Amino acid sequence: MIETILMHKAEIIEAVLGVVVVASVIVGGTKTPDPDSWLGKAYKVLEWASLTFGKAKETGEKPVEKIEVKVAEGTTVKVDEAKE
């Protein structure tokens, strides 16, 4: 088995690099879906296959929007919607 792998190491390396290139093209050309959906989970596998680690691409999570809340008569303050 090891002899077979060593005899075909060039083909194995080409196949692995081909998978990385195709996955990188797909990941680079698409928007990141919601991580909780099934598409987001499949996308996570593609990111792994394309060697995209860390914060190399957006997460798909929406940024927190600021809203204005009336605090006292005549004054407003911007707060995060995520805070309660």
C-alpha cells in the first residue's frame, strides 16, 4: 500500500491541490450563508477544504444595528439592539 502511494504521489498531490483550488474559487466567489442553515454547514466544509481559516472571510452574521431610544424629554441615545 505504501509503495502504491509513493508510486502515485504526484497524482495524489495534484488531486489534493485541485480540490483546494476548486473549493477556494467557490468560497471566494460566493457570499457566506447563515451559519445555522444546512447550506452554512456545507459551506463550512468548503471553507475547510479551501484552507480558509480564521477571519479570512466574513462570517455571514448580520452586524448589530443602532437604534435611537428616547431617554428624557428632548434627548436621544443610540443603543445596540442586542443589549437588553
